[in-house]
Amino acid sequence: MPGLPFYLLPVLAAMSAFGPLATDMYLPAFPAIAAGLGTDAARVQATLATFFAGMSLAQLVFGPLTDRFGRRPPLLAGLAIFVLGSVGCGLTEEIGWLSLWRFVQGLGGCAGMVTARAIVRDVSEGTATIRLMSRLMLVVTLAPILAPSIGGLLLGWGGWRAIFWALVIYGAGLALVVGLVLPETLPPERRRREGLAGVLMVYGRMLGTRRFMGLVLSGVLPMAGMFAYIAGSPFVFMELHGVAPGWYGLLFGANAVGIMAVSQLNAMLSQRHPPERVLLWGLLSMATAGVLLALFSRSDHVWLVALPLFVFVASIGMVMPIAAALAMSSQGRAAGSASALIGTLQFGGGAISGALVGAFYDGTALPMAAVIAVSGIAGLASRLLLVR
């Protein structure tokens, strides 16, 4: 984007990548963690839900803090919490403590994601925001491509704990970069001064605004399907269909490449068509792919599962940037709070969808597929019924 520091986009991408990295790097290590801590796969999978829960809850706090104190101080505090949680994960000897430290990781990691979206809103408007978010997603989706492979390499080199020590280095390194080069994008005259009651009123106003919530839900609900895919795909591909860990990493990476490609297509389409219409196209694609996945979920042919999943996941690159940009465009000085509410609902939905996949486990791909299908249909319904 003209007029912006050349390093801003990579720094924002690194801030946004906490979720994908802290989620996807340890997916190949699930069996090793279960063996190392003397537990079962279900309890290891539950550590994913506690991470999502931490990401969800803390955003409600970090959002207003970034609107009141600027973007940098809350971000640095969040990075410190993330590093602390990562150290705890690397040292733990019991699965219950791993779940707790994963929750702490989520509490701190959410600060980067909230702040990145708020900074995008600070430095751009209108279709420029959609373009910047699409470019940001292009960079961010490198994390899911690389994370499982990096996690597999670290697993082979130093065991599953090495994955969490790598996250310690990542968080500490980003804190150093933020402290040295990231500019403050929210000047004092644009900061909000409300107390707790004012913050609650802002959230209440957002929740009561039909168009805002329709746009938010049209992005958040399909993302719940994405989290169901993250939680369920290791079992579906590696155990149910016998896909080797290396090939699973390639499948995971191919879906991330799909997000990258569609996010760039989205940037072009949004210049030529109304963004609300492009959003509708993406939601139709996700709902259709989700239904097909549910229909083929009991098939013995892995590609009948992998192809609808690819379409569903790739369409995130069209749906999420537009939904977030349109929702935040009307929030002005409350951009941090709006970003926090979007993130809270997003990761809250992720925690619920991941828990549902585990709760309805039946030895088939159907629980994952059903949650994905319902998520896609619900996102489409939100766009059709609430956004006018």
C-alpha cells in the first residue's frame, strides 16, 4: 500500500500468525505427546480447545486496551504472556498442566491478532482495507503451509517439547521487532477514555447492530468449520485413511495454498463487484462444499473427502477478509473493540466446534464433516438474513 512502511505488512503478518503457528505446529506431535505424557488422543486434542478458549476470552480485554492505550503497549504485554505460556508447555510433565499452559498461550497470543486487524483499520479505509487484509492473508497463510512440516522436523530433532521452545523464540523475537520498528498507529486524540461501563456499552451496541453482526457471523461461523477441520483432520487422514504424516502435511499445505490463491482473487473481484456480492459467492461455495463433504464422509476414497475440504478451506480466503473489513469499516474509534469481538466469536466458535468433533467421535469422518457443513450453511444464512 502506498505511503506505508515496507516492513509493516510482514510485521502484521507475523502478529497474525500466532494462531496458525501455535495450532498447526504441534498437530503432527499428537501421538508423541500422548505417549510422552501417558494419556490418550482425546485429552491431547482437548489442549487445542483450551488454546482456542484462551484466544477467545482475552480478546475482549485486549481490544478495548488497544483503543485506550494505543496499539503497542497491550501488544507487548500479550507477547510476554504468550512466551510465558510457551515456556510452561515446554516444561510440563502432565496433560492437565499442558492444557492450562495452552490456555495461557491463547491469552497472550490473541493480542497479536487483535492488534494487527486494528492497525489495518488505522492505516486504510474502504476497498483499501479489503486489499490490505487480502495481502495480509496471503502472507499469513504461509504459516499453515509451513507449520506442520516445521513441527515434524522439530519433533524428529528434539521431541515434541522442541515445538514449544521454538514458539518461545518466535514470541520473544517478535516482541523485540515490535519494540524496535513497529510505529504507533493510534494517536492520542483518537483514543477512547471510557471505563468498564463504557466498554460494555460499546460491545452491547455492536451486538445489537444487525448489519455488523450479520457480517461478523458470516465470517465467524464458516471459520468454526475451519477449526473443526484442524481438530479432526489428523485422525481422518492419518488414522482413518492411512495417510502418512508427510503426506498429511502436504494436504494441509495444499489447503493453505488454496487460501492464498483465493485471497488474491478476492482482492481483484472486490475492485470490480460490490464486496457484499463477492462475500455471498464465497459463502455459497463453502456451504456447497460442506454439504458434499458430509455426503462423502463415509467414503473409503480419501479424495472424496479431500476435495470438498479443499474448496471449503480455500474459500476462507474470500469470506474472512471481506466480512472483517466490512464489519469494521463502520466502527471508527472502536476498531480495536470490533476486532476483539470478531476474534472472540471466531475462536469461541472454534473451541465449540473442536469440542463437538471430539464429543461426537464415532470412528468416522462424519462428526468433522457435519460440523463443517452446519458452519458453512449457518454463515450463508447470516449473510442472507441479516445483511441488507
